[in-house]
Amino acid sequence: MNLHALRIFVEVARRGSVTAAADALSISQPAVSAQIRKLENELDIPLVAPNGRGISLTEEGRFLYEQASRLYDWEKDIESQLAEMKEGTKGRLRLTSTFLPSHYLVPQWLASFKQKHPQVEVDIRTGNSQKSIERLLRCEADLAIITNEVWNDLPIQRIHLMDVRFWFIVPPTHPFAGREISLEELVQEPFLLREPGSSTREKLFSLCREHQVQPPQIGLQYHGLFESIQSVRAGYGTMLAPELAVRELISRGEVGQVTVPGIDIKRPLYLCLRMDASRQRPVVARFVETVLDFSPPRLYPL
């Protein structure tokens, strides 16, 4: 079916006049009439009939007009949605995040973002640093929010959002709670460790190497931050935990903090994009703008 002729037919049917359609389309009346005849010959059915100074539709013409009108209304809707996607106000946003930002920071960022862009569909997946980076590099996520100091020349653009302080915690009744203890003595306690691939686990092992002490014995191994903290709260184990996650628990006496002389752990939190960030979809840029409104950034190119 000739779509150009079909579009002209829809305009004639909508206005009930070849003359009015010609004026609206800025083409001549004979050209409009020729396209209608061309469409009728192609379909081998009459679509219009003269009606005074205008036209009327045959039964077949009314059917075609109704169906074609839906087609062009759909076209307009597609154009409208693509324009919204181009502006970043509609589309799909895929996030991957480590456990700390996913639980304590991303929710407020998403709340602000969705209030501004309610039509954007958001999909978020949580995992350790290694998994999050892998998802980003495999194009399974548009951006990643992670805590990690080791990059190994990955094709990732990093935007520094903030530094997160980490504390050692123990159960509230533990003899070390509220005390200053050497790292060598502390690592004799059973530790709650995250799974391999966790940047917090690697940071703890790095501290042990730096201070030339044996790494801690593994009491329990979890695949999540919240579960680890709850075990300490329940009365078992020692762990290295982010201040954001345990500050209130410490203030309420539900877990105890241990101070280690000479160790003050601050870890950078990054918003990460692939190096093709210049070609990122507008919806991604809008989310980045929302996040940066909460935290003045510093850019770390490779």
C-alpha cells in the first residue's frame, strides 16, 4: 500500500473535502485527486464519492480511514515518546550498585529523580564491586555506584561523590566494645567477611598486609552488608563496616565500636560510566545530574 497516498486519503477523509485537504497539505487539488485515484486503483475498491462540494466515504473508505487514523495516531505517539527519550524524561534507566550505596544513598537519589521524571522506568541490581563493574562493562547497566580503590586500567570514567568512613564493630557486650585495640589483637577475633569480590573484604586484607599482621579467621561469610551487621548485632563476630550503616546502631548501644590506633579508614564512593559516556542516553545524564545535586563531584579520568 502506498503510504504517501494513504496519508493524503486520511487528510481528505478527515476534512471531507479535497480542496481543504490540498490547502492543509500545501499541494494542488489535482495532485490530491490523483493520489486518491492511485490508492483506489491499487486496492481495487472505491474509497470516496462526490457529495456536493465535498466528498463522502464509501463503507470501505470509512473502514480504511478508521484503521489508518489509528496508524497515524500511533506514529504521532511514537514521535512524542522518542522526543521525551531524547530529552531524558522517558525511557529505561539500568543501575548497578554495591550494597552500601544501594541501601543508604541510592533510595534518596531515586526518589528525587522519579519526582522529576515519573515516566522513566528504573531497574536496579545490587552486588559486590566486582559484579557491579562486570555488569557495567558488559552493558547490562548504564552506570554503577561503587566503593572501590582498585581499577587496573579499566575503561571506566569515575566521578568521585564522597568518602565513606569505615569502623570496626563488635557485639555490644564484647570486651573490646568502646575500647582502643591493636589490629594484631583485633584480628584474633572471628570476623564476619563478605564474599570474594567484595572491596570491603579486600580492604581488610590490604590493611593486614600493610601492618604486617595475619589476616583474620573467617567466622562467617555473607553475601550482603545488612546480614553481616545483623550477626554482630545478634552477638557474634567482628567486622569492618561503613559508618553510614552502623552509626545509629552504635549510638543506641546495639553494636560496639572498636578503635584501632593509627588506622582511619576512608573509602571513596564513585559513580562510574563506561568510557563511551559521551554517547550515553539522555535519561542517564538526567540521573547523573540528580546524583551530583547531592554531592559536589570530582572527575577521575584514567
